[in-house]
Amino acid sequence: MKTNIRKATAADLPAVHNLVRELAIYEEAEAAFTAPLSVYEDNFKQGVFDAIVAEVEGKVIGMCLYYLTFSTWKGRMLYLEDFVVEEAYRRYGVGQLLFDKLLTEAKRMDCRLAKWQVLDWNEPAINFYKKNDAIIETEWWNAKIFL
């Protein structure tokens, strides 16, 4: 299977949006996925986030959506917001290709670290990250306020 890994363009946003919906369904939280495609389009155009996509035969089948942020302890940081590969394409190395490209991009942008969240029950994801020498933090709790 020939997989092309590249930076996303505005034309990829419908596929990216659908992949995020697929991730929300997998995480049993589809009702919480309320951002319409227009929000993705506006924020992508403004440079709020970027994405890397994996495509097979011209079809986007996976992606990493990320943005720059800042760690007061380390400096420039890449935050991986969402990382998903269509279920039919999992276990073919597509996720590894995407993750490797993401880390290359972080280094290119002079980031000191990359950070993300993973659900405590998502054993396949946890195992993938551990295989890539990630540190899985369990002592910090997430907090948020909806505005």
C-alpha cells in the first residue's frame, strides 16, 4: 500500500473533520463533537492549527492535527490535538508514518517537546506511544471550562 504523508491543505479539511468525528465515535463522545466544518476552515485559514495527512490513492485516510503552544518549563511546544487513522487502514504502519512526520515537523519548528493526551482505557494508543518512547503522565489531571 503506497501511502503519501504530507501537510494538509484547505481542500483536506472535510476529510480531517470526518476523521475527528470518527475519533469522537471511537472515544464514545460523538455528542461532544460540535465544531462544524466552517470553524475548521476559518481557523485553518487563520493559522490556529495545522495538520499532516496520510493518503492512499488520493483519499485521506489518517491525520495528525496540531498547533504550537508554549511550555513555561521547556519552551516552544507542539501540541498534538488529534491523531487518527481510519479503522480499515490501521495496523499497516500508517500511524507510525504520521507520527514520525509530526515529530520531524516539531523539530523543524524548533520545539523542545511534543505533548498530547490519551484516554486511560485506550490500550492500543498507549502501547503505540510507549513503543515510541513517550512518557505517559498519570499524575496530572485535566481541567477545562466551556465558554
